[in-house]
Amino acid sequence: MALKFYNTLSRKLETYQSIRPGVTDLYTCGPTVYNYAHIGNFRAYMFEDILRRTLAYCGYTVRQVMNLTDVDDKTIRDSRAADMDLATYTRTFTKAFFEDLDTLNIEKAEHYPAATDHVPEMIAMIDTLLDKGYAYVGDDKSVYFSIERYPDYGKLARIDLSQQRSGVRIKADEYGKESVADFALWKHWDDDDGDVYWDSPWGRGRPGWHIECSAMSVKYLGNHFDIHTGGVDNLFPHHEDEIAQCEAATGEKFVNYWLHCAHLLVNNEKMSKSAGNFYTLRDLIKKGFDGREIRWLLMSAHYRQHLNFTLEGLSAARSVLRRIDDFVVRLKELSAEGDAGLDLATDVVEVSRLAFRKGLEDDLNMSAAIAAYFDFMHRVNKAVDEAGLGGNAIDLLLNFCREVDRVFGVIHLGSAEPSVPAAIQALADERLAARRLRDFDRADSLRDDIHAAGWRIDDTPKGTRLVRVSRS
């Protein structure tokens, strides 16, 4: 088997080969910390988390960098509207971003460079581009990159420069996808920037958005590294501009593999506040869903396919995770002694591991990887029903669950269930007493009270079991 990715640069599925054996350098576009990240953002961050986990599962040591954009048009605009200095304003949303990563069990990158901490590196790269003739100072005292002087511009987005106008300057960080023009590397200070500026050889100003990622990726990963990712909306102009800046400045190939995830839709529509289908992670938590359910839905579709996000889908994710939890609990409740079913368990794990890894290595085919795990559960449940399994077989099966969860990040395998509050346990004891008295109406009412408090009560041959669930 071989790990393969669809490389946006070549528009082909390619066998992955890192520059350094056993090590992958990975740059992932991070948040612009001007507001709470929405689930469309987290679709990209989840794809990048699955990529990171898959690389590690396949034996790579991953060195990941994710930038924090804390100065750009939007952060300045909104901080001024809030009458707050830029650092104080963005600090709130930076903190919220890391809290949301924890909620979704997204693994931490090795580096989270903030743009405002790396302005000297950006100035140095701009100076190099000027020296090499790829950039120029405009009559507005801003510094621009000349796409006409860089013949390879457009190779990622497949843009035919011969059909485009040259000499048009774009100062905004984001511009229309059909626009191809000289873009700002350094923006000369104006009144809209307020007190946000740095001194440079070209006067007071601030960096453009695109140069931020270029300077920070080169600083932490070098001139040439393995993988760069982001949402498909970043492909142009942002990633195209990154390539132009870095390759013009260094004279080296910038990135070997470009991976982009598709848009997230909500109820089959583009997410927008006006459509009433705009959700932050916190909005969904307030509706009673938890991070594990949201994680499952976000990771369940292939990253290059549109994901239709619905509240019904989150409810379905809750049901799926309940099945997974029940399976783990069933294994743990089996006999801890003996070798019953060990050969069968070994065969099931070998077949399941092969199918699971094959799915991951096929361009992160999560549908195939999930199907492999569900088939594993089906085979094991059948073995338990028909033949029984002993302690050594159970250990083997639970270890495979742990192996799968290195990628999934949703399976409860530790001491698993949180401790049951005394008040909930008292309701469960009262329900059990009512059942013994055959007062089933009272027992059902107590069961509903337990569920309303966020717990599910299961009746098993070994007694009742309380399981923490999300309240919808």
C-alpha cells in the first residue's frame, strides 16, 4: 500500500513522498481572528486534523504550522468599530479558537505563528522581491508584486495570463476570483488603519495578507516543504500569491503537494447570516450538541466533496456514536479471562486494519475507513453472539479500537464514562425500585427525568448502566 493524495497543482492523484524520509512538514491556513470561527472554517480544520493524524498513523513525524492572521483589513475594521486596540480585540477570538479546537479534539500544531509577531520577516521578504525586480513601489507608496514579471503566475489556479489585464493594482486583501492584478505586499498607512502600522523602508504601513503566510511558512518550514492545505476558497488568490512570492524570492519550488477541501453547505445552501443557516461551534453547543458529534459529522465526508451540514445530520451522528460506545462497553463487559476466540479476533483485526488503512491511504477516503470500522464491529458482535470471546481476544480488539481512534478521535476507551452525579444515581436507584414494585409508569417517568438531565439509562443482563449523552 502507498499513501496517495490529490495534488491540486497537478490535478492528479499522486503517491506521497516526503522530502525527508519519515518526516512531513505541513502548513495549514489558520483563522483570521476577527470573530468566532464558523463551521465552514472548522470543516477545513477538521480535514487538516485528519490529514495530520493519518500521516502520523502511516509512520510520519509531522511538523505542522498553522498561522494566526491577527492583522488584515477585517481585524482592523472590526477592532476600530469596537473601539478597541487591535491586540486586545484579536486576543479574545484567538483564545476562543483554541477553546474550539479542544472541543472538537483537534490535535495541536507544533507552531501557531501570529502575523503581528513576524512583520520583520515580511519586510525582509518584500525587500528581496524588490531587489530581484518582482516588486515595485507604487505612486501611493504601497509595495506591489508584479504578476507580469513572474511568468509562472497562475499555475495553481490554471489562469491564462495572456487573457488578463496587467498593470491593475489591487490593494485589498481579498479580491474577485476572476481578477488577476498586481497585489499589495506592503500597504502604506492611511486613516482607515488608525494606530495600526509598522515602520519600514517604504514608510509606515502594514503587510498584505498574502505575504504573511509566505514569510511565516518559510521561517518555520524552510524554502521548500511537503504539504500546504486550505479551503478551496483560498486557492485563488491567496495560495497563488503565496507561490509567486516565495518562489520569486527564494528561487526554489515552494510546496510539493497542495491539498484543498471543498465548501461546506448548510441545508444544501451556502452558509450566510441572512439565510439563517450560519453557525459557529458555540451556536451548535447551545443547541445541545457536543464536540464529538460535530466532529463526526465534519469528518464523515470526503474532504474534496461538498459536505451538507444539517441539524438532522448531527442527530444521526449522535446515534452512530451511541452504537460505537455501546460496542466498546459490550467488549469491556465480557470475561477478562482466557483465550476464547483469539484466533478469530486476530483474523478480524488483520482484515479490518488492512481495509481501514487502505481507505486512509486513498486520499483520506474517510467513508471507506469508517466502513472498515463498522464492518469490524459487525464481525465482532457476530463472534460474541455465536462463539464468545475471552480476555486476550478482548484486549486485542480494544487495542484495534485505540488504533482506529488515533485517526477518528471520537471513541471513548478510557475509564470512559464520566462519574455519575449523586442526584442522577439516586433517580436511577428509585427507578429500579419502582420496576421491582412493577410501578412501570413511575419507572418510565424517572427514566425521562434522567434523560432530561443529560443521561441515558440502559438495562443490561449485568444491571443498569448510566451513559452521559447530549441534550437536544
